[in-house]
Amino acid sequence: MEPSKLKSILFLGDSFTWGQGLQYYHLIENKAWDWEKCSNFLESRERFENLGYEADEYRRTNAFPNLVCKELSCRPIIPQQENGGDNPRIIDILENIELFVTDNSVDCIITQFSCPSRINDNERYKFKSIDEIINYQIETINDLSNKMNKPWFGLAWKKEVGNVLNTKYSENHIPIQYKGKEHNSFDIDSMIKFRSLIIGGNDKIKDFHPNLEGHKVIKDSIIHKLTRVRPPFERIGN
């Protein structure tokens, strides 16, 4: 089949998608910060959004949504313009997508699933187990994307989510491609496996979000999936 033209991607996620911690590298390289000062800032619970325009722009350009769209020559659509997030928030955005973007301007949806247990306590009683929560959240994303008539793809932070995606939604699942192997999730609990891809892998700060190299690995994993689906997506410039 002929590849489909890819003009825009809707990205949904949490602090991984937003790019928390990437600002550190700008501040160290350009503002004479060191890792101790970065660590103190992290522990202070100040907002990362308040680090200034240059730091925020560095974060934006080096986060995987921008890296993906730069390589594919398409437009990133990122409704959530602040740090953090959870799966209920992702669902809320999709349910009210018209408040953020005209849905016919979206070519596909990429969801970075957050920790499934991040739900309101008033909602928690509805579920009997974490597995039930995971299945509900993924099924809801699938149903809402189908309602929009948009292809969706998902990558997981937690291995439990990645296992469900890989088993029940293999056509949608984005495995993490790393060192010649596929992994069902970018599980930061697997310190040995992904240690070199997280900020805290330098042992100088307890920030376990993806570092610059981690975002590149996620970018490569997304592009690997998008250019191999049936039919594959095509770069606009081709």
C-alpha cells in the first residue's frame, strides 16, 4: 500500500512527554549551574516552567515530540503546555479535543501512558484491581481515537501497561528500541537496563526522567513504528 502523508501528530502524556529535566543541560552549559544546584532546585518543588524562556525552549526542542516531528517534517500538537499529567487527563483531552485543536487537522495520536495508579481517589473505588484500571484506560483511549477516526499509537512508562499494550494492542504498541532489543516499556525501575538513558543515571541527582539520549531513543522508537505500520506514514518532504 502507498504510504500516507503525515502532516501532524497529536502528542499526549505526562512529564516524560513534556521533557522534565532537560532544562538542566541548558542551565549547566549556559548559566553556570552545576548538578548540586539542579538537585536543590528539584528538591525545592519549584515549577520547572519558571526557569525562563531559554531553558524552556531548550526543553521543548529536545523533547521527543519535537524530535519526532523534526525528523518526519510534520507538526507536533501538544495540548498540555505544562509539566506533569496522568491518564485521566489524557482521556479528558481526547473527550474534549475540539477545545484544543480541530480534529480534522490531526493525522495520528501518540499517547505516552502515565502511571495507571494516578487517578482521583473518588474514581479508585470503581475498580477492583490495577489491571482493571490499566485495561479501562487503554480501552478508553482506543475507543476515543476510533471515534475520531484517527490511528493511535501508545508507549508505556510502566511495564504493566506495556505488557497489556503488547498483548492486546500490538498494532498500536510502540516498543522501545534499545541496543538491538525491543522492550515493552521505558520502565525507570529497571535501573540496570535504562540507567544511561535517565537523568539520575549520573548519580548526581534523583531525577529519573529521560535524559537527552533517552529522548532520542524514544524518538527513534516512535519513528521505527510509524514508518513500518500498514500502510506506513511518509515524511512530508518525500
